[in-house]
Amino acid sequence: MDNFKFDEATQKELATFLEREQAQARINATVHTLTSMCWDKCVTGTPGSRFARGEEGCLLNCVDRFLDTSLFIIKTIEGQRSQLQS
């Protein structure tokens, strides 16, 4: 088994799987970072049953920017994937 090698199709499948997993890990890291950032930026006091004045609007705006950023990241990753496949 010392000289065991995957065939070309299996190597390509593994590379594709690894690329997808790495992209998902980057997205998850971004989600975590932006969620933390939005919370730290917008929630200024101790959380209660309701957000303080301005916190809800701030969170909504921050989430909107987060979604814009997420879509941008996905499009960028898809573009990179297309370039790799070309």
C-alpha cells in the first residue's frame, strides 16, 4: 500500500470536494465574524426582552450589509471556480 495512488477522476473529485469545504469554511468564518461585529457594534447594553432604541435599526442595517457581503463572496468564489475549471 506504500505506492497506492488515486486515479485521476478520484483525485479531481477529492480536489473539488476540498475546494467546496474550504469555501464553506471561509463563508462560515465570515458569518461568525460579521455576526459578532454587528452584535458588538449595535447592542450597547445588556440584552433584555427588547432591543434599546436604535439597536434594532442598527442590526437590520448591519444584517443587510452582511447579506450584500455574503452574496459578493459567493459570486467571487463562483468566479474563481469558473476560472479554475477553464
